[in-house]
Amino acid sequence: MVTTTASSTRARTQSIAFCGLSVALLAVSAWITVPLGPVPFTLQTFVEIFILLALTPRQAVISSVVYVLLGAVGLPVFSSMRGGFGVLAGPTGGFLWGFILGVIVALAVATLLRKTGVYSEDATTRGSIRGIACEIGIALVFLIVCYLCGWAQLMIVSSMSPAAAFAAGIAPFIVLDLIKLIAAVFVARAVRRAIHRA
């Protein structure tokens, strides 16, 4: 009984630490900003995909929600060290909301792939081609949802046409985001293997 309680406490402490570290990484990645029109380039996509694939589903959702909530209450955790609900309601706020929705939808797809036997935990730890392909697909689902949320809000708030919003808020980032996506998949796999061996 004592061993079970100690193990449960350790797991809970570890989970809190992982979530806290993930939120901190999101904040730091947002501060590394390169302006590319109305939507700045940051490393947040890399960190979000890493969180999605390296943490448990619960930890990934909690980390994304806590990050957005901290920014909403005014802490300077968004790009260019900004915070406040005004950022979430502004032209680029949809990308931030998209982090939460993207993680949820991507995790739902991952669960579906596991249930159908296409994607398994064994594949993710052994480095199989199928596991890598599935994780790239899961990350792409996250990215597409994020793009759709950001695109929609940019159109509405800035009164842009769909084509103009796409050209300003998505097109300049596609190649860079795909590079970050691939890098995040392999970094997450490496971290998972290290945790699995520990």
C-alpha cells in the first residue's frame, strides 16, 4: 500500500513537472520572434508538436490550456512578450486557440489510429517507419487545425478575404512549419525513448 502511494505521488509530481516545463518552453519559444507580416514566426509550433507527441494526452492538453490561460490573464507568454485577452481576440489569436483545439483533434486521431491497430506504442519506441509516418500524420493534423483557426480569425478580425488571409498568415510559414514538424517528431521520439529507458 505504501509502495503504491509513493509510486502514485511520484507519478503525479512527475506529471506536474512535465506540464510546468512544457508551459515554460512554450513561453520561451514564443519570445523568439521574427516578424513576417501580421503573423510572427516563432518556435511555438515545434514545442507544441513536441508536447503533443512526447507527453501523455492528459499532460499535452493541460500544458496547452494552461499556457493559453496564463497569457489570457495578462502574463507576457505570447509572442513579443505580450499577454492579455486582447491578444487572443486579435488578428493572430486564432493560432493560439488553435493550439488547444489542434492538440485535442490530433490526440483523437492518434486514439483512432491506436484502436485500428495502425499506430502502437511499440512502434513509437522501436523507431519503425510506420510509427514515424503515423506521428508525422498526427502532427500534420495538429498543424492543419491550427492553421484553420488562425486563418478564420485573421479573416474575421482583419476583414481580409480568404486568399489575402492565407497569403499573409499561412503561406509564408508552411515550409518552415513542416521543417519544425519533422524536427519535433524526432526530438519527441528521442525523449520518449530516454524516459522509457529510465
